[in-house]
Amino acid sequence: MPKKRSKFREKIEELAVRFAIGSLGAFPLKTSMSIGKLFGKTLIKMFPKLAKTANRNLEIAYPNISDKEKSRIVKGTFESLGRHLGFVSHFKHFEPKDIHNLIEIVPKKNIQKTIDIHDTGRNILFFTGHFGSWEVFNLLSPSFGYEINILVRRIDNPLVEKYVDSLRTKFGSVTIGKAQAARRMHRILKTGGVLGILADLNVQEREGVFVDFFGVPASTTTSIAKLALMTNAAIIPAFAVWEEQKNKYVVHLDDPIDYEKSDDTQKDVLEITQQITSSVEKYVRKYPEQWLWIHKRWNTRPKGEKALY
């Protein structure tokens, strides 16, 4: 159990977060994102343990990578995080009419395909990763015309959580805390809702299965596969990539994961989870500097295997 914060500390933390986001968001959007990107580079020195984890992850994923290339990707990772924060700092300024100019969704045909799937009464379960700007998905309800539910980890400080949640839900999305979320997620999908889940974090062995990620077994959540099998949901990969030439975040909406329910649930879960993880890997390989390498993705190991960190 985390140590309980005092009310005074909670308020100070809330004011600090409001000041930081408010200060960053006081500039024009492009300037805020540039400042955020610059700030991201300073985090490498401020948080050397995170940089060390990023370097170790790159050694695991790319055993033959050069030090120069590692340095480039780690720098890009922190810059991407800073840019993302600069973008989020403007959520309070955005209006629904702005979203189509701020964010592009490709390919266009998959927007209509997703809407058509939903209109037939089939549930939509999309997954993404800590990639580019994952908070972008909280802005997309107006683009699809219906409520989007996003699974999140609640912030320990309730005052900070309330403030951050107000930014996330401004455009009609609904956030669901991971604690006691199973029934609610099932109900959303059973009643034709839309649910988004992050699929790229390490989980404890009891919460996941080991699938291949960059050729190394990675303990990965089974929640997406299990929910889809229970509700017949369409599983759609979606990744928000920063594209410099367009100077905007571009959401890549891939075709639904192809799966069929069999009599062997354990096998089905493993196969679906592998497909999901392979989709994440595809984007990480294509845009390595935009993935959050600072998380210990391979922390949980199969029994008998030595630790990687």
C-alpha cells in the first residue's frame, strides 16, 4: 500500500501540476510543443535511472545496436514525451471544431469501416501503446460520433487525478480506473460500447501470458483477448504517431485483428495476445524514437530465467 499523503501535500502537488501544465499551455500550441520537446531532453540528465532503463531495453530489443544509435533513440524518446506533454497542455484550449485540423486519422476508409462495424451492433475494442501521444484518443469522440471509454491507471493524488481527468474527458470520452474495472469493461462491450486499452506494459505473470516481443518473451496483459472472446468485439490497432512533415499527430487505424473463437480458450488468448503484441512491435520498429522505452517491458521473466534488469 502506498503511504497516504497529507491533505496539504495533495494540495501542493495539485497546484504544482496545474502551474506546470498552465504555464506550458500559455504559449501557442507549436511553441508549447517545442518547449516540451526541449524540456524532454533535460529529463535524460534529471532522471538517469530512466535513461539507463531505456538503454537496457534497446540492448534487449536490438542486440547489435551501436551506442550512437541508442543515444539517438533515447534522446528521441524523451523529446517525444516532452512534445506529448506540450500537446496535452492545450487540451483545455481545444474545441471540438479544432480536432479535425489538429489530428489526422489514416487510412480514411478505416474510419468508416470502424463506424460501420459499430453500427452493426458489434463492439469496438481498440488498443494502443505508450507511443507518440496516447492521450490523443481522449479527443476522438467527436470524430466517430460516439462515446469512447479509456482504461487508465488513476493517479494516487485524488486532486491531481480530478484535474487530469477533466482534461481527458472534455470531449466526451469516459475514463475507467483499472481497479475493479473488469465488470464495467465487460458491460461496456456487451452493450455496444467502445473501449480503449494500452497493451504495451509489462504485467505480473498471473495477469498475462508470455508472447514474443522483439524475439524475447514478454509478459503481456490477456485482458484484451479475454474481453474480445467473451463479447465478440472487433479488436482494432490504433497508434498516434507524430509526423514532422505534417506537423501533427496522425492516428494510424489498422484493420481489425483476425481471430476466431475455438474450444481452446487458452490457445485463443495466446494467439490473439501475440497478434496484438506484434502490432505494437511493428510501430515501435517503424518509429522507435516515439515509444516509451523507459518502462521495464521485459521485467517479468518465465520461471527459471534470470532477470534482465
